[in-house]
Amino acid sequence: MVSIDNGAAAANGHAAAAAKAAVSDGAAYPPASHANGAQPENDSSRKRKMTSLPLEVGTRVNCRWRDGKYHPVKVIERRKLPSGGANDYEYYVHYTEFNRRLDEWVKLEQLDLNSVETDVDEKVEDKVTSLKMTRHQKRKIDETHVEGHEELDAASLREHEEFTKVKNIATIELGRYEIETWYFSPFPPEYNDCTKLFFCEFCLNFMKRKEQLQRHMRKCDLKHPPGDEIYRNGTLSMFEVDGKKNKVYGQNLCYLAKLFLDHKTLYYDVDLFLLYVLCECDDRGCHMVGYFSKEKHSEESYNLACILTLPPYQRKGYGKFLIAFSYELSKKEGKVGTPERPLSDLGLLSYRGYWTRVLLDILKKHKGNISIKELSDMTAIKAEDILSTLQSLELIQYRKGQHVICADPKVLDRHLKAAGRGGLEVDVSKLIWTPYKEQS
């Protein structure tokens, strides 16, 4: 499976979308009684008194978000404030209108207690949610590298949701960026008490305190990922890292990536994968921008297992660059390639955009008839992906027992415009790479 909650995160969220909501002073508490006796109650105050505190997990209520407006949320978890009274809790909420990456801890004063829904049948609701998840997200949980090829059943997916429902690490420091995380990542137990982690941006080791990172940086002699540089174009560089030769780096990358990828479980055997790490380079070293992973040997012609662009670098064309790069490697191998299935909705969107641009560029320039097989040979895109893309664009018809491509120039231009920009170009002349071969 390809999780493109990344550069497709570019399509569904910005790095800014991970910023913390500002909490302004607001009164969502029941009003205090006057010293000279109870004042007349209106309906609003009666509703507030009827709301028992602390709120139960599963409660639905409106919450003031960073835009200053109230949005519907569901309480996922709660925890007692260390120096508070009996009802002083903070609540971990999911904004039902938004992606899970915006889930966060909020104070009681951010909640509109007038909007509390107390009649929600959680068992019925959970059943509906479970069915909805398997229908709309119908995808297996893999990890930064895939574990197994079976799809999770509804019960397993719910169990995973329960286990990963609360973000354990709130922020990380990576190089010059402090980044708010989006999802749970199963760091070792000794990091359970941390809300912020400090990563070495070169070896990806992580620490609890800034002082530890500073000491580490004085000793760490890496200035780039621990692999072979296979591409350099200006300040952009790509490194190939063998998961078998660099296990610790591979596992650290898994931990880091999981903070920004949903519905994935960590898998520690990175031996079977190659990691392609994209970097921006300057006089201080090569700074990780994103990466994709690829199985060393894939019987299904998968040329990409997982892909991520880190939040500070999103919406700059890097996700599209990584997809294009995976196909350039396939061309060098003399094979067709396809992303690992099943694709997420956003993953399909990103790939469909890439396939559309590549195929329509060829169709615009090509004179005369061209077959699906010829398109596949030219692009390294699997024939099934070409067929489904052209069918979705209504550019293919079935005549006399065979598929015929109908390429009206005006229609092609309209589809190309709708597909958007192609992102950063891969200059193939700068790719110095030979396909992986197992050393005996």
C-alpha cells in the first residue's frame, strides 16, 4: 500500500494545518452563583447544569478551533490536570469535519457545553464507523515498510484505531524545524513520558532532551543519509539506503515517518527494502525532505511501497518528484512499475495526476495510432494503470474487440489543465544508478 498522506498531504493539508490552536479566554463553564442568592435561570444555564463533568469519552460537543469558530468534535480520551479539582480535565478530541491529523488536547473552556450530545448510542455509532472505515478506507495496514499482504478485517482495523487514537508525541525537532506531528508512532516504552523528541537530521537518532541532541551532534560525523548518492541536480540530492546494511537508520526512519502517516503499523525488518531519501543540500549537509521505499524484489511489479514528504517541505512539488523518480528507476531496470496496492484515496489522486500528465503529454506529441503496450513501454507505467487512467478521462473506447484511444487535442488540453502542475522535473542525465543485485 502507498500511504500518500504526505505529498498528497499536500493535496489535503498544509504543514500549517499541523499548527496548534490558539486558546483564547472563553467561558464554557456553568456560571457561578451570585453571593446574594441564585439568579433566575434561563434554558442555557439549565442545559449547562445538566451536563455532568468530567465529560465522558465518546461525548460529542462543539469545540472552538484555531479559526475562532466552533466545530463538532468527539471526545477520544481525557486526562486529569495534575493541579486541578475533581472536574479539571483536558480532553483529546477529533474534529469530525477534518482529518485525524488535527486531533488535539483541548481545555474545558474551549468546549461549548450547551452543545453536548448525551444521547449518542456509542455501540451503534462504533458499528457504523467501523463499516464506514472498511468501505471508504478499504486498505490494509502496512507500515513504512509493508507487513504482510492481507487486508485487515473490520475488527483488526478498530483495534488499530483504538491503540493509535491518541498522539503520543506532540512535536519533534528536526534540523531547523520544529514540526507538530499528525499521528501516533509506537516509540519504545522509555519514550512514553515524552511529548517532544529531538531528531538528528542526518542519522535520525532521537533523544528526549535538547542537550542530548547537542552532545550527539558534536560526535555524529554524518552529513547525509548513510547510503549512496545516486542523483544530484543543483541543491537536490537523492540517496539510496539499503535497509539491510543500515538497519538502525531504516528503523529510525520508520518511527519518524509514522508520525505523519495514518493507518500504518511499524515493522522492524527493513532488510527487504531500499529507501530513497530526498535531500536539500547546503554547506551544512544534506537535509531530508522526504523519501519513498521500495521492495528489493517484488513479484507484483511494485516500484514503490511507501512515500512521504515532511510537512515543512510540502506543496513544493517534492511528492510528485518522488513518484516520477520511482518510474525513472523502473525504466532503468527495464521493467514496468506500479505503486503497492491498495492505494489510499489520496494516493490514487496523486498517482492519477502523474499518470494523466505523462500519458497526455505523449498523446499530444504523437502522430498516428499508439497502443497501450507502446505507452507502457515508453513510460514504465503498468498497462492496467494506463487503461484505468484513460478510461477515467473518457479517452478510450472499445471497438471491434479492442481498446481504441480517442485523442482530440482540445480534450487533451482540458484534461492536462485539470491535472495541474507536474512538480519538480527529474533530470535523468543526473541519475547515476544501477539496479539492485543481491550480493552473494
